[in-house]
Amino acid sequence: MINELILLCLVAFAAGFIDAIVGGGGLLQTPATLLILPHYPVATLLGTTKIPSIAGTTLAAFKYSKQVKFNLKVLAACASTAFFAALLGAFLVIRIDNSVIKPIILVVLILVALYTYFNKQFGIHTEKNHSVKKQVLTAAVFGLLIGFYDGLIGPGTGSFLILVFIAVLGFDFIGASAHAKIVNIATNLAAIIYFSSTGHILFQYAIPMAVFNLSGAYFGTRLALLKGNKFVRIFFLIVVFGTILRFAYDILFK
């Protein structure tokens, strides 16, 4: 157990660091946990990873809140629908074969990477001019879709949220990252409520991992705020590319 715990804590630190900047920390944390603890049910491991995830995400959100002004109406709409959709996703996680969904996600990620690479202003300037009503409605719809995905599968959720806040709602990277963290807290909380109520969380692993995820999130957030939007854009591309490789590996070789 000691060796497993050390490995999980190191992974949790790296995941917290990545997630604080551009989301997608679950890309590293979730598959690593499945690999290190293969003798536990998948639902149990998914539930366990939600504890460190919400810890790091909460710290990152707190630090971002000191430098970012939140759009409360958009945030409330997105977070509330995401919460209930994540509950449904967690409920269905053991009833739907993820192999059906992953090829679709892979295509979406490739398109995201190409769009971000060729659009040099992506995430650097706020260009959208939606009405308040349209922003709130759009945020609610995407909160529903991404929240469901987070409860069902998880990895890459933060990156998807950031993409929506930038490409659809017109936020810059720092603002998008800050808002995405709050929504991600809502989806993680929903999943924790479901998984804990059904006994699918290994707290002996989850609590130490949460401490290390918090540490990673602290350093990741400081780096993001120090370097600004251009740096985060590059980091975003790196994480999305890593996600593409992970999904491609799952689809082609498993």
C-alpha cells in the first residue's frame, strides 16, 4: 500500500499543477489510478479521484478569484446545470460503455487542437459580444453537456470548460480558467455525493492524494497568473495534445 500511495500522491501533485492552469488534470490522475490500483472496481477508483480533484480545483478557484472578476449570472447558470448533469453521469457510469463515447471525444479534441493552434488570438482577446440572456442560456446548455461528461467519464473536463468559456462565451484564458474551476467544483461535488453514498470512495488513498493535489494546484495557479494568457495558451495546446494521445491509445490499443 505504501508504494501505491507514494505513486498516487506524485500523480496527484502533477494533476493538480496541470489542472490549475488549463484543466485536464484528470487526464493524468484517472488513468494512473486505474493502473496503480487495478484490483478495485472502476466506479470506486473514479469516486476516489474526485476527492483530490475537488481539493486542488477549490484552491485554484480561490487564488484566481483574487485577480478575476466573475460573471455571476453566467457562472450560476453553468454550475447549476453542470451539477445535476454530473449526478446523472455518475449514476450511469457503470451502465454505459465508455468505448462508445471516446472516439467522438477524440475527434473533438483534434478539432480543438487545430483550432487553437491556427487561431493565434484564441484566449488572448475577448471578442464575443453576446447579450446577457444569450450568455446565460449558452452557459446553462454547455454546463449540462460537460457536467454529464464529467460525471460519466471525467478526464479533460476542465479543458472542455475552458474551451467553451473562450470560444463560445468570449472570455480570455485567465478568466476562462477561473470560471471553469468553479463549474468543475460543482461537477466534482455532485460526483462525490453520489460515489460516497454508494461506498465508492477509498478515503485511505483519497485524503493523502488531496493534500498533494492541493500543493500542485498552488504552484500551477501561481505560474499561470505570473505568466499570463500567452503562456497558458501554449500549455493548453500541450494538455490537449496529451489528451488526444491518451484517447487514441485507449481506442486503438485497448
